[in-house]
Amino acid sequence: MKSTIAAESIFLRAADAPTLQGRLAAALVRAILESGARPGTRLPSSRKLAEALGLSRMTVTLVYQELVGQGYLETLPRSGVAVAATAPHRGLTVAGMAAGDTSLDWSRWLADHPPPRRVIRKPTDWRSYRYPFIYGQPDPRLFDHYAWRDCARRALGSRDFGDLSTDRYGSDDPLLIDYICSNTLPRRGIHARPDEVLVTLGAQNALYIAVELLCRADRPSVTEEPGYPDIAETLRRSQSPVTFLPVDGLGLNPQTLPDDTRLVMITPSHHIPTGSTMPLGRRQELLNRAAAKDFVIVEDDYDFEMSYLGPSAPALKSLDTEGRVLYIGSFSKSLFPGLRIGYLVAPAPLIAKARELRTMLLRHPPGHLQRITAYFLALGHYDAHIVRLRGAMVKRRAVLDQALARSCLTLESAAVAGGASVWLRGPDGLDSARLAEELKADGVLIEPGAVFFENPPEPCPLFRLGYGSIDSADIPRGIELIDAAVKRAVKI
């Protein structure tokens, strides 16, 4: 008698797929593989399985047909479905150590790699908070999912598949490179050839590549204080002597640079975390000093699309006449962070070396994601998205400014041209880290300021509020809760 997989052994898991049909397919595959079912093992009838799982019979029938097409199941004449001879098998079970066990002292092997000192941490369940004032997370209500799906359909179609399925040996999608060179960079006043652009896994990957190529123990570097923690940690790993220069309301002051500086890493358009913009005079002064002292500059222009309150300042790279500026851009902030598509712009000899390094690390960012992004840009969806995003940010910023004016908080700094966050100072004695923990009970998330400093004040009264992922209607109440918590903390 043929064996049968019992309906009671098939369980649906919400984490497997967003649809019932997808969950059932995953559950059946799991049941087949984990039970080690031999070819010919029967599956429950569609009626019986539908009753056991509370599904429609049509759903079960469609999934059975799908798995027949994939080779997991086969139809039997007048006998339903059974495990096919072409179904994959589980790996062999052999004697050995259990998962997670090790007798090797890995701490000894990894002793030279201490954990990073400064890491921005955001709850993975941030969507469950009513008032998520955190930066860099998407608002799915502002994104055109249908347009993205259409671009994905085009990229995964038969016309493009042959091109995208090949190994590019380190090269990038020509459609994406063409759009970056002909459209994205000219918006910032930058003109570059295809051999001067490298696609990266977001801006962070570009930062790592730049530091890996340029930094050495005998090349002192400079970055901003406060500043982006990942820049500090990447420089720390390079063994480069780092000077953290305090910034003012106009960003980094070129006159304060040490004479032995060899590399400057800055966020001049929207400084992290204050949002301040380096004025044209300081940009030109920085470039003049770079030429006189023979150092190079890495410009992280991660958020240039978020200039909606006024015209954006020209990119530092657009003023560069000697090729001393490496420019980093990203689509991850303007589209969604999970995309991880950024780019590095630099003279061709450096890009050639960067491409070699990237090839050793990861070959190239996934070709299908590059092509989907290229279609999204070229078909006009990106520009429409930016218009929609800027409109939402204008409204949210106005509501936020009004709410903050009624609080005890001081607006320390914000991007004059727009942005998606503000930098706030609480009353003397406020510990923003403790405040952040207490506010979670009220459903409020903020970003404590100490992580942005190499040498933070103690206690640190500064913190960042992002407004890209919170609805305008929730901002006033969220600020009221923050204001009340601050007053309790400092006993106002």
C-alpha cells in the first residue's frame, strides 16, 4: 500500500509568503522534503486538505498544479497527486557536530577585529510604533508599487533575461550607467563618462571602497564631528589616523584642517546629523586648500533629492577642476533602503581600481536590480516619485516646525533646503539615550545623539528626529509626548 503524507502534518506559516497560495506551496514543499517522502507517496485529496487547513478547494487545486509544473508532484490517473520521482531530496544525515556547536576558540582568531564603537541601531519592528521619528525608513504609501512591478516585469522578461543572466565580470548595467551619466549627475552639475562611474551596493559600499583604496596608516584623514558613524568606523578599520573636526552651522570649516591632511570625508549638502549645508564659499575654499596641500575629498551626497524648500547647493564635485573629489550618490534614500543601489563617481583610473576591488568582493550588484532601477528611472517613474515625496515632506516639515515651536525643545539645526530630519537640543541635563528608552513605552521612536559623536557630551541632550516615515497627522501628538517626557526628565 502506498504511503501518504497526512493532512495534519502540513502547516501554514505566515512568514513563508504574503498569500495563502504561497504559504500552502511552501508548506507542501517543506512537508515533502522534511519527511523524506519517496516517489509515489500520495498527497491528501484537494477536498480533504482544504477542509483541514480551512482553505478553498480551488486554492489547493491551483497549488497542486503549480507543484506538478515544478516537478515536486505528479498526477496519478484517477488517484489524485503524489510525490514525483523528480522531487529534490534532502541532504544525507551523517554523524557530526550539531548546528551551533564549535570547539574552536574563535575569539582568539578574531581578536584583531573589535566590534564597532558607533552603530546606529533602529528597532526592526519600528512600523509597530505609532510615532516613528526615525530617519532613512520608507513610507510605502508614497511609493508607486505598480510602476515598480511593471519595471520588474520588463527586467525579468525574455527580452532582457539573456543579458541579465550572464556574468558581467565586474561590469554594470549599461542602461543604469547611461541614465546616471545623462540625467542624475547633470542635476548636480556633474559631467562624467561611463568609465568614471561604478554602481555599488548603496552609499555604504562606495564609502568602504573609497577608504580601502585611499587610506593608509601614513595618510591622516579628517571627518566631521558630529558626523556619520559609519564613516568613522570605516576609517577606524583602515588604520588611518583620524581627526574629528567640529562643525558649525555652515558645516566643516576648511581653515581648521590640519596641515598633514591627506583625505577629507564630508557630507556637505545635508550634513549628518545636523542637516546643515556648506555654503559655496567654504566649498571653493576647501577645493583650493586641497589643491595647495595635495589631498583628496570624498563627498557623500546621499540625500540631494530632498531639496524642496529651496534650490540645492551645487555638488562639491561640480566645482572640482582637478579630479580631487570622489562623489558618492545613492537611490536607496530616495526610493527605499532595501534597494541598496548607489554609485561612486571618480576619475577613470580610480574607478578601474575600484572595479577590481568590487569584483573581488561581490562581482557586481545584482543585475536584475540594476535593470529594474534603470527602467524605473528611464520611464519617468522616479521623477514622479520625487515630486510626490517632496510634496509630502513639505507638509510634514511645516507640521513639525509648528509642533516644535510649542515645545521646550530647541531646533539646533535642519537642512535649509529641505531634508527629512531635524537636529534637536533638549534642556541642560537631558540624557537623550535615556529619553529614547522611556519614549518607547509611549510608542515614540527618536534617535539619541551620542552615536554621532566620537567624543559625545555627557549626558548628551541632542537627538535627531526623522519625519520621512511618520504621517503628518501623528506628528503633533508625537511631539507632545516627547515634550512631556523631556519636562519630566529635567523636572521643568
